[in-house]
Amino acid sequence: MRMCIGCREMKPKKELIRVVRSPEGEIDLDLKGKAPGRGSYLCSNKACVDKAAKNRLLEKAFGQKIDQEVYEKLKDKLNEGEID
């Protein structure tokens, strides 16, 4: 079980999207859930992604500045249906 940083609900890992900070400090989506680095989880719905962007929740989770393009990439993947 993992906690979504948007809605703060505990859900199975398979139902969440993992955003990872690599050991080099790069932030990216980890759709397979296997990438090395610090991970943070979001529900695969627009409301949680919007809340995370508005409240800068990924910045708080990773302790570093997050580019807006990471949130845009999340929204694009949701809109394309690549994330369930």
C-alpha cells in the first residue's frame, strides 16, 4: 500500500503513478514502478495531479524545485489514456 500525495488515500501500488527523482536529481514518471531513486505516488486522476501542482506537493516530497513540465507530462499521459 502507498499513499497518494494528492488525496492522501492509501491505495495498492499498482493503482498509483510513481514519480521518481533519480540519483542524478532528475524528475520523471516511472510507469513501470522499477526505476531507481526516491519515489512519490499520485492517483491516476486529474484532480490529484491538479492538487499536487497547485500545492507544489512534489516539490515538498523531493525537497527540490520541480519544473511545471513534469505536471504537464502527467496530465498529457492521463489525457492520452496511457495511465489507467
